[in-house]
Amino acid sequence: MATAVSTNATCSLDNYLVLPDHTCDERIRSARAILGEQCVVLGHHYQRDEVIQFSDHQGDSFRLSELASQARGQYIVFCGVHFMAESADVLARPEQTVILPDLNAGCSMADMAEISQVEDAWATFVRLELTTEHGRGITPLTYMNSAANIKAFVGERGGAVCTSSNCHTAMNWAFGRNEKIFFLPDQHLGRNTGYAMGIPLNEMVVWDPYQLQGGLTAQQLKAARVILWKGHCSVHQRFLPEHVDRVRERYQGIQVIVHPECRWEVCQKADDTGSTDKLRRLVAQAEPGAKFAIGTEIHLVNRLAKEHPDKTVITLDDSGCLCTTMYRISPQHLAWTLENLVDGNVVNPIKVRPAVKHWAKVALDRMLELKG
């Protein structure tokens, strides 16, 4: 029988933030026991260990999207970032509420594509007769790391959402509909996937939203097969080709595996690339004694090293690459969220507007139908 949690629903978050991390553990466990099946906690792989230990399910954005659509609890507490919680709300049932423990947990990549900028780019494509307003001529694809209104924009124009897990499949699907793809917001994932599919680099151009006509000529746009949005992950962009060279010099026989959000030059030097889940599988399935340098977020790398002590697992960059926005969600935020739920008070609910939710769900449903 769980001990009752002594809470005060009107207690401000500031009162929790002064607590040491370890003092929140028992409070979180007690609140979770009281809430029982009413509450499902989802944790992204990049989340800190002190928080992810309390999650019912762990995964990358694709896996967590599936779990959000299948969740049974009345409350879905998403320990991730804002765009993930938005997607969970889009896929959730009407009676469910999605909660983000810290509203400041955003995503720099998602912020690089604003809806007005995307609409302006599409208007240019229409003006140049590259596409129609509703998407004949160009299939728009947006990476999971984008705001709900971007997902809705794509869904309304015949496109879909993709993740690093199924990007190759999504691009094949998109080319089956039109001869061009408009890919946003991560230029690196789009470029790396397109190149792996046999598309030359000179047939993929980058649209810069801060330049007139994206910084491209009409001829460049007409000749391109893939138009990439100028966006990137602030974590994965930090990995450089020289990091690969350096780690190979220091560790004989090491395998370099990186996330496809990394630069093209880094992915070309790596032994393998893949989604977060694929990187985890590569390490798990390797023989004892195997050595890996991994180009992705440091919390995941450190967790893999702990889970596989019979193998050498290090970060590709010695300075480590931390997702600072994911790190914002702390044990204190989780305790505050759960104890408020015990008191019947919902804090930080994520609600996507109905009009946006409809078309965003169309795009997300298409993603879930595409098996990577």
C-alpha cells in the first residue's frame, strides 16, 4: 500500500526546484502508486537517468508516437520536448490529457521552421508552377521534430511526417506521389537519406527562409529533386569529420556509428548510421569486447555504456553533446506534475487547436502506416 503523498496543489513549482534530486524519488514513486493506471509516463531516450527511471515506456520519437496512440491512461506525462507532447495530444483519445512537465522543454530544430516561413516557401513553389496549392508536383515531408502546425500544413497538402526510423520509406512513398520532395526542417536527415537512396548532392538544394526565394534561382528549384529546409539539430551538428578521424587514431578497431541528423561528411566517414533505436540495437547485438564511438546525445551514450559493461562505448566527441532542452525536465518537475495530479490539479496540459489537430493527425497517421 503506497504512502499518501502530502501535497498542496497550489504549491508553486519554485518550491520544488529547490529540492535536491534524490529527495524527489520516493515522492515520485508514491504519487505513481496512487495514480496507478490513470497515468502513463513516456520517456525519450535522451532524457536524463534521474527521470527516465520512472517512465513506463522508453523510446525514440517514432516509438513514443505509437505508444501515445495506444496509451490507456487518462493522463500521458511526456518526458520529452514540446513537439513530442503535441504529437501525443494529436494521437490521444478525446478523454486523455497530455502533460509536459516543463513547458520550456522545446527543440531548437523545430523552432527553425515557423509556419509563416513555410507558407511563404510554398507560395513561391506555386508561383513558379512547381506545385499546386494542394500538393501536386511536390510532396511535403516533415520530420517528427516539428511543430504541430507544420505537421498540419504537410498533412493538408498530401504529405506525411517521418522519423529517422522510417525516413527512407517515407521518401520512397513521397516520390511515388510526385517527382519532388520538400523536406523540413532537418537538412541533414533529408540529405543523408536522399544520398543513400542514390540522389546526387547536386539534385538536393537548401532553402534558406531568411533569403529572398530561399537563396535559390528558379532554375535550381526546377532542377532539384529534393528541396531541403535550412534547419539542423544543435546537438548532432556539433559532430565533425575530424572527430571520426581522431577517435579511429586513438582506438584501434572501433566502430563509429552516428545518427543521420549528423552532417553528411560525418555520416560518410562512419561505419553505420541509424535512428536512436538502431544505434541501441547495434550495440546490444555486438559481440563482447566490441568498441563503439557514437555520434548522438550524451545521455543515451552514457546509458548504453552502463548497460553493456562488456563493451567499450564512448561518445564521438570528448566534450560530450547534451540536449539542453531535453535536460530541462528534472525529477523536481516530474514530482510537481505527479503530485498535482494526485491532488486533482492538471499542470502544463498540451492542447493542439482542433483545426490544426485534424490535419496533423492525417500526417501522423500516414507516418504510422509507413513501416521503416
